[in-house]
Amino acid sequence: MPEPTEAQAQSENTVSAMEVYGKAVKELPSATSELAQEAWERPATSIAHAGKTFTMSAGIGTAMGYFLPAKGPAAWAVGAVLTVPLIYQGYKSMTNAVDEAQKPGADVDAVAHTLARHTVSGTSDLILNLAGGIAGTEVGYAMKESPKAISRLGQTTQKGIVETENKFLSSIVNNKYVQGVTESGPNPKLPIGKIHTLNGQQGTVAGVSRFDSPTVLPEHTSWLKRPFTSILQRVREYDNRDVITGNRMTAGIAKVEDDYVLAQGSLHLHTKQSDGMGTVSSISAKAKEQGQNVVLITDHNHLAARDGVKPGDPRIPEQQGPILAEAPQWYAEQFKEAARATVNGKHVVLIGTEMGTIGKVGNPKSGGKNHFLMVEMPTFFEAVRRPKTLWEQATSPVRRALGLKEPPEMVTPDVIKYPDGNMKGVVDYIETNGLKDSLGKDPIFIAAHPRWSQDHSPSLPSGTKGADYGRYSFKTKEEWVRRAGKYFSNIEIIKGGAMRRTPAEEIGAKDADLTSLRGFINDGFHMSPVVGRDAHFGDPGLVPAETGIWVSNIDKAGVLEGLRSRRTFATTHMERLNGRVVANDRYQMGQIVDQAVTNELSLTTKIGGKIEPDAKYTLKLWGDQKVGDRTLAEVMQEVKLTGEELSSMGNQVKFDTVTHNIGKKGGAYFVEVTRKDPTSAHVDHMYMAPFWIEPLSGGGRHSLYMRFLAGQTPAMFIPTGS
């Protein structure tokens, strides 16, 4: 039998795809070397090609950042449309090489080498495309969020796309086949409540009706549920957005349902079981006599709790027993005392702990870096301090960079001992062990006696600023804000006179710290103002400043929900000045609004208290229009009027509508009210909870994959020639 010719053998033998790809992989080094040599020999051509590739990718990226809302259905659709040809092109490139290698007489090695060259040059272009897409989208964001006219077209386009997305999502969620996915069935058109007043012994109190349930932030849901939860929340908000148009807050035509009522009281009180006086029972009894609805007891959680009590201090006779850190079983007894002292509908006593030691600004390795209050956590956390060894001091920068911290440990009886200042350790332990508050919810943290200005002083060394509340126990500021910020709901903006022993008729601006509220808002926290009573001498009513909390019911669940939802205000004198703010006739102060639903806020402030004709009121609307840009909130609008003018307006003032640019950053807006007394000329201050507009379910930044697709688009659809 004659032997087959070479041509016949080549025509009959087939080369598998894996053989071609394997040879191509082996050819990658030589292909890379060839292309590098060619680029070196023809630099002008190489630079021109790179510039053209980058510029075209950046152009598409700019258009995407400027016109297309991120992370919504429109972006999903664009991503899907662009992914199909990308996959197809990649598939065709590989199969074409195999087809070429299987042709009669084909040089398989040459085909593999060509495929390797295409792979190397393609990878280089992919990198340029990604860089162009990222840079371009950033340019698009900047143009769209600019305060100048250049942003107008982008903002208008994105609003139109977002509105179409909302209609589409609403039709899907409310379809009869899927409407059972929400806890309460289909999303109903919720009735909007009217504003009314409550006339009590302390004068006119501003009342408010409940419109919406509070926003659930993404970090409060699991990764699996997060996208679905945010979409459902967006649809609920959209479905109820336009139930009432215009300002009908006082028309009285809407049904009043589930009214919020004002619970006023004292947060941050100490008993004889740390460095204070009195007991849970005696302090709550005094608060009840003073007409307070809420008391929060927060004794210190460390062994140095009484270090500040010096000889001759009147607290000494009561401080003969152990402190909580020495006898943590008394912490459980405080919960029992609180339960006995609570009278639902009238008076609620809460238990918490003041966590850690203060430490000095400018030294993030010293102390706990300021106190925070942990509310209604049944498990006792003890802050422990021990001297660092020389080795620990020397390796501290490396350990912090690697995130290595001494973890908290559980000791009997159910005490968590954690290194003082290790906020990350506390958060890790809570989340790893699934710890909840006494009602099974995530615990509430309150930032105690903040000092943002001192903690960010220009005179502090680099790397030591902003260390309070455990910032440097986390690797990055972003991680700190995201993980610790999940629990911080409130911040003490008015100081209540921690060491005061005698009553004060009034307090003023010197006792308020508005800069700290503005600073932590710009850092990215969602916290509302409260009064830090910090009372140490057994009397919760030595100053007239109080915290106001708008609650569904005056019971533990209602008060905790009010704090967690940030429906609070801080006033220097509750009897003379109280109130609340509603946005768009429906959002409660403290609400986080999805910019995909609305980016406009019309704030109406209802003022209660002692409304006298000759009293002078000043209302300021503060706005932080781009959280995280290191520019703190500034006054955007200001209204001045007399008590007589205020009464003629129904005790309410409406600001001009604020339009927040849709973008990758959120914004925050809050109201400050002052009242100048007609007799004494004393000025009282009230700080209201902010509203936030944020990219919760849509907006923000495009994903890295979408930015890559933007950069790759020219290569897929624009001919490049030979």
C-alpha cells in the first residue's frame, strides 16, 4: 500500500482547539518581545495608537458618566447589550484561529504565534480601554455634578431615565404575579397625615403624622438581599411619592393615622455604679416628676470610672459599692430596675453603657479616643487598658496596616473584654456573634461629647487627625464610616453640663457644637442631634436643654425606633422652643431619600414652644451638597420673623425647594432655629435632624465592569481600519 503524500496527511489531520491555544500560550513571551521591539522602533506610531485608543474610550466613558444613571435598570440594560458583542468578538477571535490552523497546509505554529500577538496587543488595548473608561466616567461625573450650566443636559437626561426606570420597576413589582413579595403585599397608596398641635402644660408642641417607614440602608441588609431590598424600597418610595401634590400640610383633608408624638427627655446619665449619684430608680423618678418621658442611663464600662472623683467630692458617700466593671452582674439588675420604672405611654427608662475612655486628640494610640453610648445591649462590654510592650509599640504601624488587633474575649459572667479604643473589635464581635439589643435589633450608638474641631485641628500631626470613635482601629476611613457608621444614629450637639451641681435657668450657644454635626455629616455618618445630659449628680433636670424624639408610641420599642430612625432634635430649652421638619409634605426628618426617586426637597419647619408676638426667630437651612468633599455644610437659606408673623403662618415656615444634583455623592440638609426672648433677650437654639439624598438603589459610581465596557465600546463598534 503506497504511503500518503505530505499534502494528503495535512488535509486529513485535524488540529484540536486546545493544541492551538496551548501553542499560543507558549508563544506569548516571544510575541510580547516582538511587539515591544516594534513599539520601540516606531514610537510615534505606538503613541498615536495608544492616544487614539485612550481618547476614544474616554469619550464613551464621559458620555456614560454624564448621561447614564449608574446601577439602575438602564445601566443593566446597557451592560447586557455591550456584553453580548464583547463575548462574541472574543469567541470569534479564538475560533477563527482554530479554523485557520485546520486548513490544509496551514502552519500551526505561525497561526499560534499570530494568536499570541493578537492576545498581547489586545490586552494592551484592554488596559488602555479600561483606563480611558475610568477617566472618562470621572470627567462625565464632574460635568454632570458641576454647579454650572454644563450640568443641565446631563441632569435632565438622567432624571428622565430614572423616572422611566421607576415606572418600569413599579410595574414589575406591583404586577399581580409578584406583588406578594413585600411584607405587606402590594405597595398601597399610603394616606398622608396632616400637621396638628398638642397643647399641654409646657405650651404648644408641634405634632406630626407618620407618612413613611424609615429607609433601610444597604449596610443593614445581607449581601444576598441587598439588591432586592433596595429595589423594593425604591418602588415603595416612588409609589407613594406623588400621593399629594403641592402643600396641603394644613388643609386638613387627609386622614390622620399613626400620629408621631413627642417624647422628651434626658440621654446620658450616670448612677453611683460608676462616677455618678443615685440609682436607676431614683433618677428616673426625678425625671418623671420633671415631666420627662425618656431617660437613658449610661454608666462607664471600665475600671477607671471613678478616677475623676477627687477628695471632698459630694459623690463620694454614695460611691462605696463596686462599679459595673467590678461587678457586671449589676448591669443586668439595671435592666430590671428600668423595666419596673417604665410606664408605657408616659415614661420609658433605657439602659446603656458609656464605652471606653476619652484619650487626647492628636494621639490615636492613646485611650479610647472619645466615648460613645451603646444603647440597650444586654451583654456588658468592658474597656480594658494595659501598657504596651516595647515590641508592640515598635510594630504598631505594621500591625495597624495589616489590621492586626487584639480581639475581644468573653469572660464569665457574659462580659466582653475589649481593648480600649478598638471600635473595630467591638463591631466585629457584635457582627460575628449576632449580638442584638434588648428587642432583637441592631444596637444604637450615640456619639458622646464630640470634638470634631479639636480632633481635626491643623496643628495636629499628619496621621493623627480625626481619631475619635475608633477611626484608627480600622484600616481606612471608608471602612470606619461604613462599618461603625451602621450603628451610629445620634450625636450630642448640645452639652448638658456634665459636672453641674445646681440648676441653670438657661444655656446658650457656648454649650452647642454645630461644627461636630457638620463635620461628621461630611465624613459620611447619618446622625441626628441630641442633648448630651451627661449628668453625674443624680438630677436629670438641672438644665432646660432636652432631647426631643418623635415616636409612634411612648414605650421602649417606640423610643428605640425613633432614635434609630434619627427623628430627633436638640433644644436648649424644650418649653420655649421645640419642633420638627417635614420634607415634600411626607418625609420625616432623619429620613434618607433615594435620589433615584427624588432629588428635590421642600422643607417645612413646624415650631412649637412659647410663641410670643415679640419673640424673634431665625431659621437657617444648612446644606452639605457633596458629602465627603471636606467642605462642611453651609447656610443656603435664612428666614427671620417675629412670633406674631410666625403665628400668622400657622407656626410653620417653608423654605424654597432645594435641588440636589444627581451624582456619585450624597447630600445632607438640616434646619437650625433660634429664638430671642422678648424680655430677657436670651437666645435659645434648636437643631433638627438632617435629611439625606443619596444614591441608594441607583446612581453613584458605575461599576468597574461598566467602565470597562464603556472603554471597550469603540473597539467593538467603530472600525479602526487596517
